[in-house]
Amino acid sequence: MSSSKNVPPWQNVLDSLTCKAQEWNLIKDFDRKDEFQIAQKCLQHETLRSYLNEWMELCLSNGPKKSKADSVAFRTKGNDEFKRHRDFASLSLYTDCIRYAPYGSEELALGLANRSAVLYHMKKYRECVRDAEIALKLPYPENLRLKLMLRQARSYLQLEEWKLCLTTLEIAESNISASALNTEGFVKGIKQDILSVRSELNELQKKSGNNLTEKTSENMTPPLLNGPNSEFPHASAALELRYSCHKGRYVVTNQDVKQGDVLFVEKPYAFVVLPDQNKVHCHNCSRSLIAPLPCRHCADVLFCCEKCEMDAHESYHHWECGGMSLMSAIGVAHLGLRIVLTTGSLNQILNQALELSQNIQCDKTLDHFYSGVYSLVPHIQDMPLDDVFQYAVTAELLTLFLVHKSDYFKHTEQLMLPKNEVVAKICALLLRHIAQLVCNAHAITKLDSEKKQADFPGDSLNTVMSESQQRIATAIYPSASMMNHSCDPNIINSFLDEILIVKASRNIPKGDEVFNCYGPHFQRMATAERRAALQAQYFFFCDCSACTASPEESFDPVQERLWALRCAACEGPLLNEVPGREPAGSKAAQNDTSNSHVMVCDSCGVHQPISNLVHDAFSALSLFKKGCEKMEEGHMQDALNHLNHCRELQERALYHSNKDLTATYDTLAKCYATLGDYCRSVQLLELTLPAIEEQFGANSVEVAHELQKLSDVMLCNIRTMETVPSRDVLENAQKVVKRALSILSVHYGRWNQGWQDLEKKLQELKLMDEMACVQDNFRSKINL
């Protein structure tokens, strides 16, 4: 574990260098139409280059290094945690042991073998087998090998892979005499263990019809609507890529598309895992890690399997190896480097870039994979000069890393160009790709499920899930990037590991444009705020249907209703009266509207004073904060007192879909669930649904996530009932799960973790329902 040095944050360095560049008169001569000229000017400035080299060395010195001593220290701590039956803690420590162990060492073998024991205990049999297999190929101590083989065989048994189990047992038998501990007692014990596993294997084989076939993993990637498009990579044949001077490239349908149809299935051209996800997601495929394997040469990165480690090393990591502390510090610019390295050797990328630069004005298609990336607009001409300089400096830093810390430029003589010109060309490409990412980088997200376990005895099964979309990586998807933005998109994105799956979120008629959302969504942000955000980052003024519905008004009806007060006459939303906008309800006799303490109901049109409502709303907010504080402190009864008083005030003062009221219901539900009062928790979560439906729509993903949370609490309630639950209770829970499944089937699919969790819940509820039905029939017969 290297000692940490104080490294100035990269953004601070950039800001400082930007000020110095003004003094050096370096920026004013930039030709924003010529990336090569910008790169050359930065590279030729000796003082700038000196600053960058100094910061790079400081940053790289902070990176972790392979270390036998560190590996042994982590393994020792892991052993202590394993003895205390703390599986997750020991798993993490053994992973660190493996990460720091020099490749090919006994320390690596011991770490893998010890981790396999934890994995077996956690019933992660596939990972246990893999760790044991690798350990046995390494210098693992002879006196421990047979025990490890038996653990491997038992794991194959649990995986129902009979043939591999049998083969492992036969190898173990043949190795008994070769063991260094070939004592009579040792041999007898091992033979008994082998006999025990063989006996269990025979029994399981009989039950399964003596099937020795191995299981194959299921491919969950969905098929594209009408198959793949021959002219538009990774897109459905139901789509066309078009071009206009006003829109640039854009995507339209060539047939009617139905909600749920799959329009794109695209692997990223390149992606990088975010720094805070380094230890939990594979650097090559973004798969969630359970028992990761490290790079053979550095302690920086982790992979899900040996294949990913080898593929990454061959493609890009042999140039990045040892530099992840630098890559993590520079943010999204790391993806710019990954694009360059993924494209191939120095010769390959420069030849492709030269060809594409000559055809860029007339190339409106995606002829080959790199063209899709290269032809994305970098918008350098639209950016402030200070931003251009900072991107150029970051590109230079990455170029200097390749020059001094890798062999990337070792074959420059083959290009018949001066080395400094070749280096400047790569720096220019890095600048181009970094600038492109400002508008075209795509977040890879996964549904993060955080379990909230109830705090009372014997409730290991009863957990409430708190779910949110978590960003795990940044990627570039050239084909999907062809979709233009709308604040009211007609597609939805999901991910199967790093693969982007785009589905229609509603019906799209033939000839209509297919729209993505670049972030600002009409259900979450007001029009003026959305337009400002899009102009600042994407350099266009949004004229989508959601923005043009009320183009000049600060009033946003969707957003305003979500914070509205409650009408005393009809319980509708009280809104500010806006000139030119009439209430949706009837025309009521208007009072004096000059009073700023009067609002109008959007449902019935009645004008009402709001002073008392506002007072109650602010009082409720204070109670809500106190309730949350008491929850954090673990004082649940006090929290309930504050939150229930808050609820009384809000139900009197706020519109039923007000976000503050919804937050109170949700927090109360969590509080009751924590105390084991699942029945009340269910009632409160049911109250939140109408508000979520009003904000996002009845068939939205947000509603599905709320239904998923509701189903968790319903199951907890059912599991803790002292008697068999009634058919009505079970049927109601099934309705909730089926509705959530129906929504997620349209927006996502069975590859989605949320969908899989719901499917398991439905099977459990169906089984309970069958049991309840049997019991009802039995009671009926007794009564007869």
C-alpha cells in the first residue's frame, strides 16, 4: 500500500494553467478549426510541458503497486474476519490480497484458495470453482491441494455439473499418493471425503436421470425489431439514418413502431469505469464483480474473469497499465484516450483518421466502426477558448503519458514522418475525442438496490429495497448518438452489462423521428432551466414539442402542480395565476386577484387565500426535518410522532401529488417497516402511487420502481403473518408484482435485475397462493 502524497486536483491545475496561458499569450492564437495546430502549440510550449510532466510524476507515484508484504497483510486480516464468520469483510480483504500479490507467486495462490473458501460458504459456487482452478495452476502448497480439489468438486456438485465433479474427484484420487502428507490418517480422511462426494453425486444423478450434460449460460440480449440494419450498425431495420443541414444526422422510423420494440442493441466503441466503481465493476465489460481478478502487472484494475483480463490487455490496457491513478484524476478525458487505444496501433488510427478527415464533409453514414466516433461533432468552434485550452492541455497530458510511460510510439519510423509530428497528430485526435465527449458521452447505469433490513429478531428474509439508478461507467455509442434530443423522448435506455438496449417507450408512427433525452426532461425540469442547460452543454436551443408548448413562460404546469397547495373547495392544485392562462376547471366568480396572498385552483377555478396554508406547509417542513433526524439517531417512536404530525398538516395544506407530501408518506413507510409494522407501511406506500403516476405517467419506469418497493413491503407483511395469509392479500400482492413486471417488460426486459427480482417474487406468491387454496379446500371439506 503506497504512501499517499498530496496531489493537487486536476481541475485546480487546469485553472491555474489557464491563468498562466493568458500571461504566455498561448490561447489567443488558437485556430479552433485546426485541432492539429492547437495540439502543436501546446506541445511546443516548454514551460507548459514541464508543469504537466511534474504533475504526472506526482500523480503516478500515488498509484498502488504489487507487493508481497501488502498481500500477506491483507490475507492475514482476511483470515481473522473469516474465523469470525464475517463473509463480506473477508471476501473484500482476500480480494485485496489477490490484487497486490505478484503474478505467479505463492501469495496469489493462497489468496485465491482462501477466497474460494469464503465463496463456497456464501454459495457462490461458480466463482469458487474458478478461484480454485487458478490457484491449482500456481505454486499452491502441495499439502493443501487435495482439500482445494475437494472444495472444487463439491462446488461442481452444487452447480449440478456432474461430469466436471466426477473428473475433479478422479484427479484428486490419482494425486493422493503424491501428497506430501501421505500418512495413513490423511489418506483415510481424504478417501472418506471423496467417497462422500461420490455418494452424493450418484444420488443426484439418479434423481436427474443420470444427465452428465453441462449447463450453458442463457443469452439474454433481445433481438432487434425486424433484425439488424445492413446500413446502420447496431440499429433495427425499422430505422433509417438521415441528414439535413438544419438537424445534421438524425434517426426516423420506416414503419410503425410499437411501445417496447427494440431499436438499438449496441456495444460501446469504448468505455471507462468510474473511479468510485473500480472495485465493483469489471474494467472490460462493466459486469458486477463478486470475486474479481486483477491485472497481472498492476494493482490498479480488476476484471470479472481471465478472458476479460486478456482481452483488455491486448486491446488497450498494456498501454494504460500502471497509469490508472492518472486516468482516475482526469475524469471523462480518460475515455478520449480509451477511444484512441481501442482503435488499434499507432499506424492504424492515423491512417483511419487521415482517410476520415478527407471525407468528413461528405460522409453522412457510418461506413465503419471508427467513422461513427470520428464523425461526431466536437463543437470546438462553439466552446469558450478557456475550455478549448483545458481540453487541449488534458490531451497533451495523456500524450506525454503515452510518450514517457508506454511503448505506444515505438514504431513511429514506419509512418515516414518526424516523431514530433506523429505525437502532435495523436494529441490532436485526443483533443477531438475529449471535446466530442462533452456532448456525446453516455452514462452506463445500473439499478442499485440497497437493502434496508427490519430491526427485529428472526427477520433475515424481510428487507425493504431502496432503489436508484447508479452511474457506473462512461461510454461512447456511435450509432445511438445519432438520435437527436427531445425533452419528451420516445425511447428508453437500459443496459445488459456494457451493452446499450434502446426500446420504444411509446408507439412511434412511420416516418417520425426517434428522440433520446440528453438529460433535461420535461417531467423533472422547467422549460427555461432545460433550455439553458442544453444551450450550455450541447450548444443548441431546444425547440422540441415539450419546450414549444409554453416557450416564453416561466410557468411550467407539470412542475408547478408537484409543489401546489390544496384547494379547500375541490382538493385540486392551487397555482399562481398567469396572464393568458385559464384554469382547467369551471369559471368561478373572481375575487380581487391583486392580493399576492391569493392563488387560483387549476381544477375548479376558485381563488383562495393561502397564508394559513403556507404557514402549515412551513411548520410541516420543520417537523419533517426533525423526524428524519430522529430516524438517523435510531429513535423511531420520536420520529413517528414528528412525521405523523407533519402528515396531518401537509394533508390539510398540500395538493395530494405535492412532492413534500409524497416524501413524508415514503419516510413514514420506511419508519414503520423498520419497526416491523409492514401493514401500515403498505398503506402509506399505496398513497404515494397517485403522485408518482401524475408526475411520470401510469406506465412509467418510476411507477414500476415504486411498485417494486411496495411489493417488497407486502412480502415482508405476508411472511411475518402468524397465520396463512388470505387469498385476497396474496392476490393483491400478485397484482402489484404483475403490474410492475408488465411495465418493466415494456421498458426493459428479463435481462434487467429488477425484472428478475419481480419474477422471483411472483413465483413465491403463486406458491403461497396454491398453499392457501389447498388450506381453503381442506377447511371447506371439514365444514361439510
